[in-house]
Amino acid sequence: MSEATTVNPDSSVYYQAGYWNQLEQVREYLNRRATDDPALDWSRHLLKWRGGPFAKALILNCGNGWVERDLLAVGLVKEAVGIDFIDDLLDTARDAAGKDNLPLRYYQMDTNTAEFPEGDYDLVVNFAAAHHIARLDRVFRRVAELLPEDGVFVSWDYIGAHRNQYPTAQWKAVWETNQRLPEDMRQELSYAHVPTMIHGDPTEAVHSELIVSTMRRYFDTVYYRGVGGALAYPLLTFNEPLLSRDPEEVVDLVGTILDADAEYTDRDPESNTLFAYLIAQPNKAALTNTAQLTEWAREEDEREAAAARNGGAYYPPTFLADIYQKLHTVRDELIAKTAELQAAVAAAEAASATAAAAEAAASEARALARRPLRANPALRAAGAKVPGARPVYRWLRAMYHRLRD
């Protein structure tokens, strides 16, 4: 696939306000589902599980560097290296690290094709990074090669449907939960429009649904938790009426949504979750099966090449996507026809105004023409002294009477 569809150079689409986890109530919910303790987040849980800090971490798609700064602050790592494609985010990360003299280093590269810098890592971190990676098999294979046998690959990420193309049953559950909310607190639901997503950020949720299965090709899962989000994420994220309130005012409403989310997720913690927390360790034996590795690489190459030919689209539209696409088309046609009608009305009004102005000018001219000329003896006496003035005067007077008649 072309670079234009596997990377996104525009940092403005990241770190926006309005996501569900800006609510402390949601963060506690996620912690509880991930670690059984609402006050214990994944990094502190990993430190507790490990029994001490990691020597050196590699952070995939590190962005502005806040994740590795937090990992240093809690004592999970002693030093870290971050890689990302976007220069201005890396500049922010470097500035923050330099300000506090932190043992953090940064490299600009495309994670999809990167030969990872430095080495001697005992931890690789995927925090909301892999759902932006197109070449998952290549990257995860490289991570497995990079880590020692007792090394750790930790992942906290969106693992839901590709480009947010949620299954019909999930979308129905989202809609039903939304209907239970007060009307002024309901989310304005809109199914993700793939062409718009590709235009805005071609890497968003590009292969999110393949993250866990591809990890398991090369890693043994030591710890897994499906933390939820199937209902709560689409209902709370960018829900302006709800997020604009004081969090204390909406505790019960958010609780209703989170309870429904937990019930839905627990029916199938792997299939019904949008987010997952995993601790995994390399399965070095998987790296010796040359025939299988070649087949996985071939599948990935063919998939990415086909998507490049298809404008970044990987799969046929879902049932819901097809319906929403038809609605988008009808909406766009209505907008275009409304614009045409408004332009026609404006033109007619302008023409009418022009005609009215012309009629008013003609009427004023006729009124002026009917106004009687007043004798001006001084002008007549002066004109009599000018050679040839009398014939001109007589001609003007004749024209005046002709216009009046």
C-alpha cells in the first residue's frame, strides 16, 4: 500500500477533547475491568505483576511522549525509546523530556516498515498504537524477534471492528441503551462513514480487529482482559450534552451506560469488547516455521496491495454501512438540490428587485419631465448676449414640451 494510506502526517486529528475516558468514572470502570481495582491502572498493574521495573522499553507510535513519561514516573521503566512518524509530535516529546532531563530518546520512522532503533529492550509497549498499524504481521513478528524470551509485549488498545464498522447486534444494543437516556442527554448516533474516515485519517482502526489474533501468532498471552466499550464508547465519546455537564450531575446516567456496557461485554469478553489489555511474551518457536511465516507475509502483501488499488478500502461494506451510505447519498442530493433552489430564488428576487428599480427610475424620469420649467429672466438676459444661444434655447424648450407630451 502506498505511504499515503498507511501513515498520517497530520497530528491535528490526535489528542482531541471529548473522549469517554476524560470522565474519571469511566477511567475507574476501565481500571476495575482491567485490574480488579478502580484505582490501579494498567501500568501500575504491570509493575506489580513484574515485581520491579523494566530496564528499557520501546514505545510504538509514541506521539507526544506522555505514555513513556508516565511509565518513568510510576517506576515501570528505567529508560525508553519512542518512535513515531509525525515530526511535530516528536518535537513535543523531545522538548518535554529535555526539560526534565528524562532518559528518553526519539526517532522519526514509519512503524509499518521500521527497522527498530537501538536494542536490548525487555519491554515493548503498544498503547493505542497498533490500531493505526497496517502491517501488523510484520511489526509483531519484528517485536517477537527483538525481545528476549522473558521479555514482555504489553498492549492496551482498541481491538473492535475495522474502521468502527460495528456489527448490527452491537449497533442495535447501542441504540437501545441510548433510548433509555433522557432525550436531552442522548447521543446523536451516526454510523462511521468509511470514505470520510479514510480521508480524515487513513490509519484509524485500519486493522483493529486483527490485533489480538496477530499477536497470538508470535506471543503467548500471559494475561488478558476485555475491558469493554462496545456500548459506552460510542455513547459517551463526543456526547456534548452529557460531557458538558458537571460530572457529578451525570453520575447516574454514566452509571447506566457503563452497567449496560459491562453486561454486554461479559456475554463474550473477546468478541464483545472494543478495548483490551494484554500482557504477552514471545513464542520464539513460531519464528522458526519458515513456510508459515512466508504465507503470512504473502497474505499481508496481497491485502495491502488490494486496498491500495481500492482507495484504502479493505472489505465490502457491512449491512449498516450500505444503508448509511444510501442515506449519505440522499442527504447530499437534498443538500445540492436545496442549494440550487436557494440560488434560483435569490436570482428571481434579484431580477424582481432590478425590474422594480428600473420601473421606479422610469417613473421618476416621467415625473421630472412633467415638472414645468420656470422662467429665469436673468438666465435669458445673459443668454441673449451669447451668439447663437437663442436657437439653442428654442430647441431645448421644444424638446421639453415633446417629452412632456
